[in-house]
Amino acid sequence: MDQLHQITSTLALSMGSAWASGLNLYATLMTIGIMSATGNMTLPPHLQILANPLVIGAATLMFIVEFVADKMPGVDTGWDAVHTFIRIPAGAMLAAGAVGDVNPAVMVAAGIIGGSVAGSSHALKSGTRVMINTSPEPFSNWLLSLSEDVSVIGGLWLALHNPLFFLGLLLVFILLMIWLLPKLWKFIKTVIRSIGRLFGGSDESPPENKKEANPPTP
């Protein structure tokens, strides 16, 4: 029974940190670091550096920056675009580090799956933000951003205290993501086409106008 609990705890920390990194990497690093530094969790050797006060301070500073940027419509989308190259690799590294020195193959597998989970949660976050930013009012953006911050901190806490329940919720999230991402991508393509028509224009006249402008010669 203890071995099963250890496996589920390790899996929850590995996949939970990857999932949370895709939403807010700095909140993830800050939360894990503080929980470890306060004695609420024991990190595996590869992640113990996160409990260093310098790492916690840097993560907290960047969390504050992201907290502000994430509440500004338009700025949040640019921030997400830049962090595509940060959140996904970091999620893979956290997932791999969470399994410890069990086996190099296990670490590589955890990194691959963790990177995919981080990429999926990042894609869902970014796509949802593009959709929300089409609304002229900022309140829905603020509400969504705050809910993401709470989800990251609460999700990591749940992964620590009830790993089996967290893994069940993570499975639901993955199924929801599989259903929702194609719809978000279709919406994003529509937005991109609309922006292109707005700024690009078109020099071609409709076929009907061309016929009227050049009547057939008798």
C-alpha cells in the first residue's frame, strides 16, 4: 500500500508540475519552492534546488510580473507567445526531475509526457486568451487570469495532499482539452483571417464589378 501511494504521489507531482507550468510557470516554481522550504513536502534530489531562497525570490518576482501582464488584454497574448519556448521545456524538466533517480528511461519518458502535458495546458490557456481578448471589456480577462493562478496553486496543493484525486481530475482535463482544442484552433484561424482582411485589404474587385467595368465590345 505504501508503495502504491509513493507511485501515485510521484506521478501526481511529475504530471502536476508539468500541467501547472503550462498555465503559469513562475507560480508553479514559487509554490513548489515555498512548500518545500516550509516543510510541507519533500522534493526529490533533482528538484531540491527549487527550495533555495534565491530561486524562490526570482520565481516570486517573475510571478508578480506575469500577474500584471496576464491581466492586460493583448499583452497577455504576447506574453503567452514568448513563453511558448519557456513553459513547455520547463514543464518537461520538472516532470523528469520529479521522478528522481529511479531509472534514466523513466526520467526520459516522464520528460516526454510532461512536455506534452505542459504544451497542452499552455495551448489551451493561450487559445482561450485569444478568444477572450475579442471581447471589448477587460473583466472576463481578469477573471480568467485569476482563476488560472488559483488553479495552479490549488492544483499543486491537491497533487501533494490527494494525488489520486488530482490524477483523476487531470484525466478529465486531458479529455476536455482533446475536445476543446480543435474548436479553439478553428476560432483562432477565423480571428487571424479577420485581422488579415482588416489590415491587408484587397485590390481585386468582385467578379460582378469587373463585368460592369468592362462591358463586351459589340
